[in-house]
Amino acid sequence: MITGELKGKVDRVWDAFWSGGISNPIEVIEQITYLLFIRRLDDLNTLAEKKARVTGIEEGILFGPDQQNLRWKNLKDDEPGVMFTTISQKVFPFLRGLRGDGSTYSEHMKDARFTIPNPALLSRVVDMIDDIPMADRDTNGDLYEYLLSKIASAGVNGQFRTPRHIIATMVAMMNPQPTDEICDPACGTAGFLVSAAEHVREHHPRVLTDAAQRKHFHASMFHGYDFDSTMLRIGSMNMLMHGVEAPDIRYRDSLSEGASGDADKYTLILANPPFAGSLDYESTSKDLQRIVKTKKTELLFLALFLKLLKPGGRAAVIVPDGVLFGSSTAHKELRRVLVEDQKLDGVVKLPSGVFRPYAGVSTAILLFTKTNSGGTDHVWFYDLQADGLSLDDKRSPVEANDLPDVLERWPLRNSSELERDRTERSFCVAKDDIVAQGYDLSLNRYKEIVHDLVKYRSPLEIIAEIEKLEIDIANGLTELKAMLSS
């Protein structure tokens, strides 16, 4: 995370937004995102100008001769009042009409609104952004993560940020490869896609030195959908700040008919979809209804994941506990499909405090592979009881943390984990046992509790002790009476 002077500047700017009348953290991040994008456009334009001087081909130049005052390098030094007028009356109309750089960022800026209330606040924010070393990807990413960490309340439709360390664990378990096509159909701020990109960079550095792999990494590896235009802007910028140049971040209601065009397209899905309750049948994809007839969004998203994955594709997704043991026909059928028709690899039970202060819902991570031909021999279960933070609203750091143990045991699920007793933190359950339990996937259905043998004294011994105590009390009372009457 960022520390020191830059962190202090962010905090002061945040306070200034608050005192300036903008108290919605998402709106604050959105306004900062616009200004980051304006700075990025100037950097892109500078690169295009340098290229044009070498090649003689003017391509990618965004600002014309009469638009030079809109460039970051020029407007950042303007007097606050002039800067305010230029950005509000000229730069934002320019952003809304921009299609020049061909990126998803420009597409998401078409309905950009400038809401910074006064020149003084704008000047402070511009100074902060200008101090950021944009060439340093780590600083950029950490800055944006720090901004996102300030979203302290749940959004609409059940949206809330997935904790970064839970995302990192899920990504590490899936171990994304340079050839993967990764999708989050409910991407929000793009936390899963960012973490996957960081994982690939760290474990496969060649992805940025090989021309073909670099092109795939920047333009076709990462795909995210959301139907909240603000989240799309924030998610796109989050990817950019973490060094992914042109991710496919698109407006889409993932459960609608429009999603069917991406069937069998992705090799990896990482997601924490919203648990918004029920939808109307009329507004839901008929293809998904054919997989599972339900109005429940959590079940429809699971059906969507199976549809979007290529055969052999894998998924790590967060679901509410009800998916594991729900008794409706749709719940049972979807679990049957995962166990019988696909390959259910694992279930990680999360403690109920993981999503505090946003929500106290009990959840689990489902890990599965799309095969269309079965393949589930056994399912690996893990009872995660601590994630390194307290499970109350404060979420303060604590020593207890099962996440490293999860990552250590996950690769052993087809070997030594098979021998572990069901009294352990992790264990495997044979497919036949799961079928016999009606495809119930709740961990408590299979975990065995060991009760310590406690040896109690005989009743006669206890009675004798009570009688002795009563005699001592009676003697004490007799002595007390004697003392008071003397």
C-alpha cells in the first residue's frame, strides 16, 4: 500500500471532497478517475507525437492545434479559476465525444459528469495527481487500491468489494496462465482481473517480452461485464493503473439474453456475483433458464459461468451458503450438474465475518472445471476459520490466518489430502457420499466433530462434598451469631 506523503495527500483530498459537499465515496473516486484519464490522454498524445516525428505518420494524435489548452501538461499550471472553467466547459465535452484512442476507457467516458464543486478543490486534486509517478505501475496500482478501500458501504443490488486477500487466494488457487482468457461477469471495480494480471506478471514475466503474448495480455486476456456505468469507469481505470492497456470491460447485464454470444469463450472465470434475490423470468436469458429454471440470481450466475467457460475451463467463484444446501428443485439440480456433468473440485467454507463491514452473509468459494462429461471422483473441502483479520466490523489484523494453509493443501487434493480424516480442517469426500446426501455440499454435512472425553466424579462423591460445605457454612453461621450476641 502507499505510505507517507502520497497517502497523506490522498487523505487530505478526500477530506476536502467531504467538506466540499461530495460525501459519496464512489463519486469521489469517479471524479479522481476522470482526472487520471485526462492525464493519461496527454501521455498517449505525447507518445503519438514522438512516433509521428520518427515515422512521419500522424496516428493516434488526440489533440488538435486549437485544443492544446485541454492537455494535462498545460492546464495543470493554470490559475485555479481558469483551470476550473477549462475542465468543466471544454475538457469534459471533449471526453464525452472521444473515441480516438479506441479503448474501453474512452467508451466509458461518454456520460462523464464533472461535479467537483469549486476551483480550490480542483486545484488540490490536480496537484495530487500530478505528483503521482505514472511510469511506476506499482505506485499507480497501490494508489487506486487505496482509493477503492475507502468504499465503506454496500452498493445497490448486493454489490460490495471482495476483500483483496480473498481475491488473491482465489487467483493463486486457479494459477492463471499467459494463454488464459479470463472473465468476471460481475466485475465491479475489476479486483479479480487486476489480481489475475498481477499474478501473471509475477509468475510469467515473459508475457511482457514476447510480442504475441504481450498483445494478448494487454488486449484480449481480460474481460469484465457490469451494468453499472460508474463501476465500468472505475474498473477500467483500475486495470489501466495496474498496467493493462486495453482490457475488455463492457456494459452488459450478464443474466440477460445478450450474454449468450460469449458461450464457450473463456478458460477461467473469477467472480463474486451480486446476490440480489430474484429476477423476472422475462428479463433472464432463456439459455440460462434451460440450464436451471429459477429466479435466484446466485443460481443463474452459476449457470452463466458454465455457459461461458470453454470445455476444460475452470472457475473459482463466491456463492452464498444457501447454494450449498438449498432444498429447492433448482438448487438441487444445479449441484447435481456440477457433480455429475462437470467436475466439482473443491468447496472452501468462508467465515461469516469475511465481508464485514459490508455484509455478514455466510459464503463459500466453489471451484470447478467445465467438462460436459463428468469427472468428479471426490470433492475437497476446507473449513476456513480465520483470514488474518478480526471477524467483526473493525477487521483488524490478527495472527490467526488459514489462507496460507489453503494454498499449501489445494495442490495436494488428489494425493495426500485424500488420506486426511474428516475431523481435520481440510478433507476429501467421495462422490458417492455426496450423491447419497442429495448433492448437499455444506461442509457440516460431512465434517466429523471430535468430542473430548471428560471424566466426571461419582455422584456420591459430589454429594459428600456438598454436605461438607453445608456443615462448614452452618458452623460459620453459629460462630457469627455468637460474635454478634456477645
